[in-house]
Amino acid sequence: MIKKFLSLQWKEFFRSAAFQKGIAIKILLVLAALYFGGCALILGVGLFFILKKAVPGIDPMTTVNNFIIFWFMLDLIIRYFMQQMPVMNIKPLMIIPIKKKTIIHFLLGKTTVSFFNILPLFIFVPFCIVLLFQNSDFQYAGVNVFAWFISVIAITQALNFLNILVNKSNTVFYITLGLLATFGALEYFGIYKITALFGMLFNGLYNHPYLVVIPIALACFLYYLNFDYLKKRFYLDGAISKEVKEVETSDLSFLDRFGSISTFLKNDVRMIWRNKRPRQVIFMSCMFLFYGLIFFTQEVYREMPAMLAFASLFITAGFLFSFGQLVPSWDSEYYKMMMSQNIPYRQYLESKWYLMVLAVLVSFILSTPYIYFGWDIFGMIAAGASFNIGINSFVTLFGGALNRVPVELNAKAKAFSNTQGFNPTQLLIALPKMLLPVLLLYIPYVLFGLTTGIICLGVSGIIGLFFKNYFLNIIEKTYQKGKYKTIAAFGEKK
């Protein structure tokens, strides 16, 4: 039966309507996997020698055990945002005599061979081989190394099953997030050395090979919890019925001041408030506000205005980049109905533009604490906000005309495995949005100084606002030209 499931999945993959359209994305993902796999392999081969040189006199295995907890914490965080949960069209299978547990075992088994579980093999397999065959003062027993390796792989699988629970249960998510935050705070503020505790535990796994049963038992327990969770919800009526929720209404009358486009603005605000994917975009936009802390706190970047301009641009561009690049994909679920109405396209586009402008202004206000780093830095942020409003907003809208990949509003995005709304064209559109402001600041800076560069960047945004109607007319014609192609693309069955 498992062989039959694999055959069905293989046919579904190649026969899907989006296969040829997404072939370029799949090639990029394969290349990315090969790149990261190669980097991990190089790291695994050289890890022993790097640690031996960086921390002389200390057993590299001890060093790895002291800090491997951070690897597992980072692994879990990356999995949460990037790993796709097991998906299978189970409706046709639920009306034929196939045992539920067989289907559930197959779904969970698919996750054990994901890229996130294979990547650690590229690091720890060569690392363990080097441990056994290196020529130094440190000697390692084969049984101990093998038991330690099995323990690491078992913990990796345990994180895999924990991530499934975290993604499907808010309770597990908050408990896990709380533990990670607590561990990080205890280590950062020096209250308690978490690394010492976990270092002792992982050293114990190496020194006492029989303890390998503990991580294996943990992985099996989490597997059982997932199996039990899915089995209790594995019913046909649960698969075909829709959950009924009480709609939350809110007073959005303050948007009436925008006139005829207020209807579209209210619709977007409600969409963001009520659906998972748009709410995730808001969360990501808030993360952009902290982007400057990476650059402004490092002295090495103080003499690199191009990098500072890049950071200043991103601080206020979070919503514009994350939400704007998916226009009109946000409306893909009801786009056909909307386009059948007597609605001027210009009003639709203008409402999206105002929403992005409002988000940039809010982000700029929230960035006021960056004054702490100096008025030059805050001036760059202000100039970047001006450029985002006057130039980047129009470039982003124009790029949306070339994006015909639908977005499922109530599906949480996964950066590498869920490519909904992703189009290679976006990569090309993103280049002028990021490189042009850097050039507008850097060239005047080299010729006349930093203040001139900031002024040129800020003025470019103001000039762009004067040409607002001209830009929107071009964008409207582009959307109108591809209107029916967009409708057809959004109507395809995935």
C-alpha cells in the first residue's frame, strides 16, 4: 500500500496544473538544496580541525556537545517557518477500504525524509568519520561515536515531529516558544548557563552509549502523539465540512474619508484581520523594523553608507515588500467575481497604493527610536521612506501585474516549501527596488558628501509623487492588458 501511495504522489506531482509553471522554482530549490548540502558537507569535514584550532587543548567533541543545543533550537525555528507540513488528498481514500493508520503512517513517514532531516547527515556523518580516523591526542571509541550519532539523528527526528505538533496546535506552539525564550534569556543574561547543562547531557550520551535509548524513545513518543492527533481528526465529515465561525465586525468608518476607494481599503483591512497568511505578513513587516539593529550597532558599517542606505530602506519597506509583491494574488480567491463587477481598475490599484503608503508612514513613525544612533541615520530612514512611497510603491504595483500565482489566504506560508504567490519575475522586479536607492545615495555621497546623498534619495521619492497619476496610468494599462490571463491563472485547480 505504501508503494501505491508513492506512485499516486509521483503522478500528482507531474500531472499538476502548476508543474510546468513552477518548474523554474523547483530548479532553484534543487540548486539551493545542493548549495546548502555542499556547505554542510564542507563544514562536517572541517569541523573537528576548526574547533581544535579555535579552542586548543579542549576536546572538540566536548565543544560540540556544549553548543549543539543552539543548533537544535535554530533547527526548530527554521523548521517552523520553512518546513511544509505533510499534505495528501485523502478524501478519495476515505471511502475505500484502506486502514486509517496506513495513511497516517505514510504521511508522517514523508516528513522523515525531508531536506531538514537530511541536512544534518551532511554535517554529522563526516564529522563522526573524522573523529574515528583523525590522528591527534584525542581518541574516540567507535561504539560511543556511533551511539552519539544515532542520538543526534533521533533528536533531529524528534524536532521534526515536534514541529508538526507546533504547527497544528497553538498550545504546543506557545509552550515551545516560551521554553526557547526562557533558555535564551537565562543564557544571555548570565542567570544560568544552559550550555553547561545541555553540554553535560550530550557528553553523557557520548560517554554512556546505552543512553541512546532516551532520544530514540523521545522521537517515538512524539511520533505517537502526532499519530494520535491525526487519527482523532481523520474523518470524512471533518474533511469536507467547513468550520463555522462567528464573524467579527469592526468599525472602519474612518476610511470613508478616502472616498470611492474606501470600499477596497476596508476589504483589505478585513482580509488581513481575518486570515492567516495576511496576518503572517503583518508579523514579518514588524520584523523589518528591527533590521537596522543589525547594521547600526556595528562599527564596521558606520563607514559604509551604501549598506546603511540598504538597511534604512528595509526598515520602512516591510509591508510594501511582503504585501505589495502579492498584489493582486491576495484577491485570487474572488478575483473573477470582482472583475465581473462594474469596478474601475484604477480605484482598485489606488487603494492598494494608499494601503502601502499608510504602512510605510506607520513604519517610519515606529522607527523614531533610531534617532539614538544619530540624526544622519534617522535622515537615511526618512529618505528611504520617501523613496518607498514615491518610487518603490509604484514599482511594486507594476510587478504585481506580472504575478499570476494565487494565494490561499488561510494557509500559513513556508518560505522554501510553499511557493504560493512566488514568481521568478519578482526577483527581477526586486533588483531596482533595492539597488536604485543605494545608488541614489552612494553616488552623491562620493561626490559631495553624506548629507547630499540623503537629500538626493529623499527628493527622488518626492519627485515620484508628482508623477503619481502618470505611473498609475501605465500600471493600470498593464493590468488591463493581462486581465484575462490573470483570471485564467487564478482559476486553475492546484
